[in-house]
Amino acid sequence: MNASAGRGRVAVLMGGPGEEREVSLRSGANVADGLRTAGFEVTEIRVDTDALPHLPEVDAVFIALHGRFGEDGQVQELLDARGIPYTGPGAEASRLCFDKIATKRRLDDVGIPTPAWTALDRADAPPPLAAPLVVKPARQGSSIGMTIVQDLAAWPAALAEALRFPGPALAEAFVPGRELTVGVVGDEAFPVVEIRPRQGVYDYTSKYTAGLTDYLAPAPLPPEVADRCRHWALETFRATGCTGMARVDFRWPESGEPQVLEINTIPGFTATSLLPKSAAAGGLGFADLCARVVDLARAAVPV
């Protein structure tokens, strides 16, 4: 490593060919700024297709690609083939976690609490659960294509929306209560964040528009509930084979066990994103968070 590179050279991949491109560009720009603050030499690389662009000589790649090509294991396989360290889980874990149905099966197999669910691949399928229920594409993020069905009269349109995207749909029981999330970096689960959209549900607009959602970090929870969320976050992280970083989302019905909804292997790094809020509640600032994620990638043995 050249001394002029400070803590090292990092390429930040951002953009991508999927529906979350604009969010990814915002995440990537923020990550690049954070890494420069932390002393890294950073090259920002926009990805426009499902192919790996030319990379300069770097010590690691920070993958800030949300959705297709970033979270589904494709870019990880390409980087593995080149022997380049990268942030976040490996290809196999990424493929598993990107598929919400495969993730649900893994959670059930190991006894991690998660809402009742059914996989659907036909537009004429009847509702498999009583209302209210949630239906969403199995392989999308950022609540894209998701509908909370309060009245079964809305079921056909909601299912059609979920099936508009490649792959099957996932229907799961809606868990009334509080929306929570836990960031995981390495072997540490950070404090719980509570998500309170000011109106409606926590959809794409609420997630990425400043001022539409209140975030409480750490969440005002009974200590035993916060501990259970952090416990199940780590168990989910390990059960799915994740390394590096991830974010685990929950619903807590205010009685009983928190329910794991899903795990996100390339969490957002935008101004409204949740992993940075969870880390900050644990005393880790944004630049240090970015640096820790890169340091974990460089310490890992390439697949």
C-alpha cells in the first residue's frame, strides 16, 4: 500500500441496474465521503449494468449497490473470481438473504420467530391468510411492490403488484405493533431503532424522504425486549451465513416475542438510513462505521 493512500484504497460501487439505483447512488456518495473522512483514498464507481466495471488497484471494494446485482450474490461472485476483498456477506449468503422465501425457510428451520407465511407464484391464487396480511415480491427491497392488505377485496390487485417483479411473491401475516430494526457489524448487534412513519406505512417514500418518519435510537423499549431483538438479530445474521454487516428488521406486537421480518445484507447509508442510526446509538459515528466495515472486509479471507 502506497503511503499516500492513507488507510488504504477503496472503490465504492454504487448505482446498479435495479429499481433501487437512485437510493444506491445516495448511499455510495455518503460512504465515499465517510471513508475519505476516515483517511481512505476513495474511487467512486457508478455501475450501470449487471457487469463489473473496470476497477483500479484497490485494497477493498465497498458494495453500496442495493437490490439486483448488488444484494443477490452476482457482484460478490465476480469479485471473488478476482480475489478482491469486499464489504458485506459473501455470494452464498447474499443469494439466500435476497430471496425472502429462502430466508423464511432458514428462519423456520432454526427456530427464529417470524410471521406465518406462504409463497405464491400464480396471479389467481386466493389469499392464504386472514386479513390483515402483507404481500410483497420475494426478491425486491425498499418496500418496492409491497402492500398491506387490510380488506381481502384488495387482494387481487396487491398480489398482481407483487408478481409484477421477477420471481414469486411472499404473503405473510401482518403483525400489529411497533416497527424495529437492529444493525449488525461483525459480531456486534447495535442498539434497536424504532421506526415511526408520521402517516401511513413505512413505504419507499417514507424511507427516503426526510421528515416523513421519526426514528428513535435507541428505541424506548423494555430492556428485555431490546435484548431479545439484539439476540435474534445476531442469530439471524449467523443462521444465514452473513459476515461483515447487515440489518435485521422486526415487528414487536408489544406482547410476546419480537418477530423477524427479513435481513438486509447491503443496508442503506443515506441520510435517513437505519444502520447508521443504529450504529450511532451504540457510539459509532458514520465515518468510523464505514471504516469498520472496510476493515472487516480486508481482514476476511477471500472465498
